[in-house]
Amino acid sequence: MPDAIPKVAGLLDFTGKTVVVTGASAGIGAGVVKRFAEAGANVVVHYRSGKADATALVESLPGKAVAAYADITDQNAVEALMQLAVDRFGALDALINNAALQDHGAFLDLSGETFDRMLQTNVGGAFRCAQAAARRMSAGGAIVNIASISGLEPAFDHAHYCSSKAALIMMTRAAALELGPRGVRVNAVAPGLIWRDGLDRNWPEGLARWLAHVPLKRVGQDGDVADACLFLASPAARFVTGATLAVDGGVTVHPSY
């Protein structure tokens, strides 16, 4: 017998739920924290750098959030981070795997150490967090990995970053396969170009190329990614797992020739 379909009014209500957001002191991560808090969730705001920003974010959400430092490449630190959610709020219902490295380098100039560090954080760190979170989740739990459209198609000077995000997308599918029988769903969001302060000054030629190709004629905002996470972690996506949702204004459907 199929499960009852939940009422529309409560689909995005996270009251009483607990969410861990990694890399949450600024940017997309902070936007995700704010949106889940608005939906009623208790949120663990993870940071590795940006302690002041994470603290300020938590203070703006009294009673709903706690800041927590962790190196996500350290297994013990990850276990402590996920256990903090359970100890502080009584459960762990969702994980948003946002923490990642991003830098640039031509393929022939990249060192092996730089390539390894990128994968260690963007894939290995996400794996550790997903594994530790899933072990603490009951049926109905959800994991959302923040990938990138760079994991779907290559970009100049991003070989290590593109490789890490492509691997994260496959890890999402593999985890969905194995965690599904436990009632834990695993999906990914693949953002396109997201606005950040100074983007128009620091990368004007890239911004111009983007705007010339993106069907929706704008760059994304942190809230666009946050709402995709909210959907995928909610009962609205209760029969969705192993999927990658592009949040890119349609730029990846633009013809390349």
C-alpha cells in the first residue's frame, strides 16, 4: 500500500528537524542555513574558516542554530560534528554537503599535490560527512551534495575541480543505491554561476559570456541553490534519490555549436 501523500501546506515545513550544513559561514552555505532556519529547522553551521561569520550567522538565528568547527578530511572531526547535531537537537534529519575547495590552474601547471588536495576535500570530505550522517539518520533522512555544472562539462583551468565534482555526482548515485533501503535519500544540486560580491569587477569577461548564453538571462543567487536543497531534503522530493538537479538558469542546455 503506498504511503499517504502529505498535505501541500506542510511539504517545506522543517519544524523540529535538524540539518547540518557544511561550509556554511558564507556564500551558498550561509544562504542554505538561512532558508532552512526560515523553514523551522535547527541548523548546525559548520565552518573550517570564517569563524566570525559563522558566529554572527548563528546569533542572527537565536535558538535555531549552533556553529561548529571541523576539518572534514579528518574522520574523527566529522564524527564529532554529526554527533553534535544529535546531542544538541536530538536527531539528525538532513545533511547539506557544501564545503569544498575551488581554485584555478592550467592542466600542465597543476601539481599532483594540488589535484589530490582538491579530491581529498571535495570528494573525500563529502564522503566522510555523508557516511557519518547516514549512520545517525533514521528512515526519512536526506543528504544533498552540492556539486557543480563543472561536474557535467569541463572548463578551462578547472581540471581538478571538474574532476572532483564529477566524482561527487557519481558518489551521490552510489550512495543513493546503497542507502535507499535504509530510507535515506541522496541527491545532488549542480549550481551554475552564483553571484558573489565583486564578480562583476573581478571576472567581467566571464560574467559577460555567461549572460550571453544563459536562457534566464541572469546569474544565480545563494537562495536559488538553497531552495533546491530545501526541496530535495523535503517530503516534496520523497520519491527522488540519486538525482542531480542543475540550478544554472538553463546554461547547460545552450548549444555549444
